[in-house]
Amino acid sequence: MLLIQIPKLSLTIYQSLSQIEVQSTRMDCKVASRFAHTVMTTKALNTANASQEVFFEVDLPKTAFITNFSIEIEGRIYVSEVKEKEQARQQYESAVSSGQTAGLVKASGRKMEKFSVSVNIAPQSSVTFTLTYEELLQRRLGSYEIMLGIRPKQLVQNFEIVVDIYEPKGIAFVDVNGTFITNELLPLVKQTVTDKKAHVYFSPTLEQQKTCSDCEDTLIDGDLFIRYDVNHPQDIGEIQIINGYFVHFFAPDDLPQMPKNAVFVIDRSGSMEGEKMKQTREALMTILSELHEDDYFGLVTFDDTIESWRPFLSKATPENVTEAKEFVRTIKARHMTDINKGLLYAVDMLTSEKSDYFPDMSMIILLTDGRPSSGQQDLSNIQENVRNAINGSMSLFCLGFGYDVDYSLLDTLAKQNDGLARRVYEASDAALQLQGFYDEVATPLLLEVNLNYPGNDVTDLTQSHFRQFFKGSEIVVAGRLQELETNTFQAEVSAHGLEDQFVVEGLAIAEEWDSVFPDQEYIFGDFTERLWAYLTIQQLLDKREKCSPEDEENVTAEALDLSLRYNFVTPLTSMVVTKPETEDEDEPLIADKLTEEQREDTTELDTSSFYDPPQLTGSAHPIQTLKAKILSSYFVDGDPHFIIELPDQNDALCFNIDDKPGTIFNLVRDPLTGIVVNGQIIGDKKVIPGNKMHTYFGRFGIVHEKFGIRLMVSTKEISVSENEKQAKFSWINNKTLEGLNMDLQVSKDLSLTVTLRNSVKFLIILHKIWQKHPYHQDYLGFYTLDSHHLSNNVHGLLGKIRCS
């Protein structure tokens, strides 16, 4: 997403001003041999007679690394620098301690994560933002995908999207579509494809961007998808040598399919109740129908007990598939979550019948939406148990449903056992997401694939052994040549195929890039070298999950060194932007690369104010306030305390009820359901000279009279009693507590989800402030989810809003 956020006035309803004029936006993406280099540039002019704040936001793919960012204001350029994360953090904290309003850039979505920055622009001045990121496109289901989020939120004078694709072996097809492409806009998407090059161009005029001839709203609001595939050699694959580095692509799709053993392990704990279980059953019915008749399969369900369709594998005959579907229809959500026992049962099912009679290609596909809450709950013990049981004999694929799941556990389990983890998003298309993932692993073609380079010509190889190769995917290996002048070397690929050993050999020969594309200037530097660095860093980060603590330190150091050397923003580095604030004062901004674990609690929430509470005075910006854009329609958080989104008007109503710290507000009181929510406000440690005292919520109390539930949440601890049973715990650990009528889910130092059985769900966000901050302290945010469960008689400050 590319967004210039117009400042909003401090009124009852914030209406957009039209004094920030977006003069141009250009998205320039160049792809050379699957390695994409994208530059996004936006220029905006402040036409007002007063300073205005301008926001620049970009959604970029989660698999991408930011490599550069700059801001140009009136000829002065402010550039970024990639630093080791702790070093950047110290610079950030130093800025905060001196009273500057430094901020973190952290947010994400389904396939994208957000980069965001704002600057103050003087009257009649312009600003130009330029962001660069790089990624290796992954082949899935027979194609590569370039995804560009395009949401300018207003008309743009000069709007351009330019995509150039260069593939030496030739382009098989290109398909362009977009969520915003209407019949009127479709003819404006210009597409040119020759043998080895593809060019996509989209540049609507101001009039063409309008929703109607007299409107000022824009049609350009969505995602543009460019999917393509290349001509894949069916022998040794495609090898490119450029400036001392090589990359080897291997994707032989014409091999016969290998039969597989697949055990589906399905979570049926209480949290799967409702739509999740319905969608899971729906997806399983389709997956069972798509099993190859030579496949063997099993079904295992778990809560705190284990149940299987059959205690052994069954061949996927039409009769067996029909019986298995009958079992799927009976799966119901029940009790706790024993992931350890469910996985070990599946491993036993696969290993106990291991023989020449069954295929060698064995896999477990786990679907869960929660965290271990029964049986073995120690995460390291679960990982060790599963790893020892599998012992390299099969692959484990993990699907995490929603955001209550412990995704880091699933990610580690998958990486340690030759699989991968994927998040399934709670949405209407969840069943299609499940089916789509299965389609990626449904057709194995090779087992135990090794890419070898005999002799001493190559060094610093990325991963060259892969447990399996699936139809529609691609294996990529990169490395360095011992001698820069080396132009040829031997390559060999060996694997187990359907009938016998698969072996192909070939000679890699360097080809001058200029001779392949004589009319094109060199694409973007030494892309094979950057591709090698990108792939090496990604694999080193994954390797940390598998290696011993002693090796982890060396692996981390190597990944950090490469990240700094090639200027990649990775989970080990941060990008420091010296952000212009006034003529005499510069304010640093830190951009972090999210790990998937960090994404768990931020994906639907804009948490750019994670370390510093929003100071919304004067021209307030709802975008700076932590917002549950999808999950909630009203909530309390930060200052102003109350934010009610008005989706029909694309705006928000924000207001405060100023009072002294310690004051308790009744937020929700529902006499029919028996639910009461109170909130107590706290103030700053001390007032910034010249400013007013800001107050925030520091404690919430939730009572459900009918269930006998009392919950007290502060920034220090969480205490709960249910039917006179009491428990107390802190924010410092992940925690799951499942009761008769209430479930609690603590995400370490981030959030608490409170789910009342067959009733409303609440989300409480913990905003952690730097402990030595001179003014601010930790505070809480409160969100109502599934508020339709409240009755029409609900009262309280939020209750009145709901009923009004």
C-alpha cells in the first residue's frame, strides 16, 4: 500500500484537508532471473500556508528486505543506514530519553508488511520519498507472483507502475490482474511480452482515476498481481554465472508423480468451535477428494485426547475416501490442546507401517489454532520429542489458524523436520487457503534431492540438499566461484524418483548478460551476488532454529555480517532514518524487519506507537493511534482515549474525557448478559514542560456475574477468579488458560485475549514504554470483538456508543 495520509483537524469528526497535493507516484519493479528490485517514489507538495505533516506508507512483501530509503525536502536529502539492531535501538532510546518523539515502524498483513514514516513539511514545500526493497520470487503452483499494493487514497497527478521482467531461458506466460482493475481501467494495463522480456505499464490520468466524472475519490485502491512462469529446462536446469557468482534453478515439472503417505493431524480443541471447524471440515472434504489413488493417508484429531479415523494408513481408494469423509463430518470442537501427543501419534502411525510396501514419501500436515494447554506444554520439550521421533524420516508441515496460535512453535517444528509453516487467516476464504497449501505439496516428484558441483570450482554454497521436490515449485542454489575468471564448472543433480534413481549431469557455462539482453542497460548491479546474499541470509536465519546453542552464535554472526554488508533490513538489523523535524533538530526513526512471531499480535493492528504513546494534540492523526481496523468498531486506547471508526465515511470519531489519574470509568455494563467492564486512568510520570498532563488507561476490570468471573488487568499483572478458583500471572511469558466459561490467551509483553464462552471477546493491548523514559509509562488499550453478542440494553461509555 502506498499512502500519503492527509492531516486531520482536531474536530469532533476529523475531515481530510486537501492541502497536501500528491504530485507523482511511481512504482518501478525490475525482475532479473526471479530476483526482484522494486523502487517506490512519491512526491507531495504542501500547498497550505502552514506546516503540514505528511505520511508515507508502503506495503511490501514479507519475504522482501528493505535496502534503502531516503527523504528529499527542498534539495536536502536524508538517507538511511542499516545498523545492527541493538546499536539502532540504543540510538532510538537515546532520542527518546532526550524528549524526542522517535518511533518504530512495525505492522503487517496477510502477505505484506508495512513501512511507514511521516515528516513535517513547511508551507509551499515539497517532499520526495524513495523506498527500495529486494526479494527472490518463489515459484508456487507453477508460477511466480509480483504483488504491488496500490492505495494512494487520493487522485495523483502523475501515477505510474512500471514492471520489467528479464528471463534468459524465455518467458512461458504473463498474467496481470488486480483487485481494483475495473472494465474501465483494464484497457489501461499495457502488457508486452517477447521471448525473454516482459513489460507491464499502468498510468491512468487524473480523469481515469476518478470514481465518477464529478468525483474526487480514486478507483486506484487495491493490489496488482503479475504472475508469470519461465521455460524450465528439463535436464540439469538453468545455471547463470555472472561476476564470480552463480545461481542454479531446478524445476523439472514433467517427471512422474510419486505416491505419498500423508497423515492429517487436526486440532479439535474448544477454540476451533464455529466457523474455523466448519472451514476445516470443508477443506478436508476437498483435499480427500484430490488424493491420488496410489497415496496412503490417515486422519488424527486431538484435543486433550487422541482419536483417529483408523489406527493405520489406508490407500486412497474411492471407498476409503468416502468413509474418511464420513469421519470428517463428525469432527467437533471439544476441550484442551495437546499438540505433542497428536503429533507423536501421527509419527507412530507412519513409522509402524514403514516398509517397502508403502511409499517413501511421508508427511504430516498439522492444523491447529492454539497453543499447548494439555499434556506436554514445554515448547522445547515438544520440539525435541517430535524431532527425535521423526528422526529425518518424514516431513512436517504446520498450518497455524488465526492469531492465537503459537506460530513460532509451528515454524520451528516445521524447519526442524524438513517442512514449512504457513499461517491460515481467519476469513471467508480460510478453506481455500487450506486447500491451496495442500495443492503445493500434493504432487511430489523427487525425494532426497542433491545438487552437487564436483571439483573445487565453487564455494559458499547455499542449501544444496532438499528432502523433496514438489510439482510447480523450484529449487534454487547459489554460490561463489573460487576464481573470478571461472566460466565453466560441472553440475550434477541426484534424487530418488518414482521408479529408480534420478541423475542428471551438465556443464554450466557463463553467458554474457549483455549478449542476452543487448538493448538493455545492466539491470541493477550484480544481481546474482545479491541473490546469493539474500538466499544465504534467509537460510542462516532458518538454520538458527535447528543448530545447537554453540553454533547458533556463529550462524547469527554470519547472517548479521551479510545483512550489514549488503544493506539488508533483516530480523538482525534495523534501518535508521535521520528524519527532518525542525531546522535545528533531527529525529531518528527505526525501521525493523518483523519476525513471524512478532507479526502474531500486530497484523491487524497498527503498532507504530509501541514504544511511545501517541501524542495527539493540535492536528491529531488517527493513523498514529493503535487501531483494530477489522477486529473492532469501538475501543479505548492512548490519548485521545476513545476512537469510534466510521467505516461508511472512512473516518473516525475521537474524543477524551479528561479527569485526574486514578479516575475509574464504566466502559461497558450489560444487565442482560451480566458483563461489566471498568477502566482506571493513569497519568505521565511527570508533565513535559509547556504541555498538559496526558492520561491513559492503566487498569481494566472485567466482571461476568452469571459466569462468576472476575478479571483484573494492569500493566504489571493479570489476576482472574472463576467460581472462586483464582490465578495470577504476569505479562513476561506466553500463557494459555482455558476455563469452563472463559479462555485467556497472553502473548508475551503484547496482548491479552479474553474469550467468554458463546459471548463477547475482548482484546487488551499492553503498550511497553522504555523503562527509563523521563515522562511516559506503560499503558493499556481495550478493544471489543464480536460486540454483537452484547444486548441492546448495554450501557457505559462504550455501550452508549454502540447503541447510539
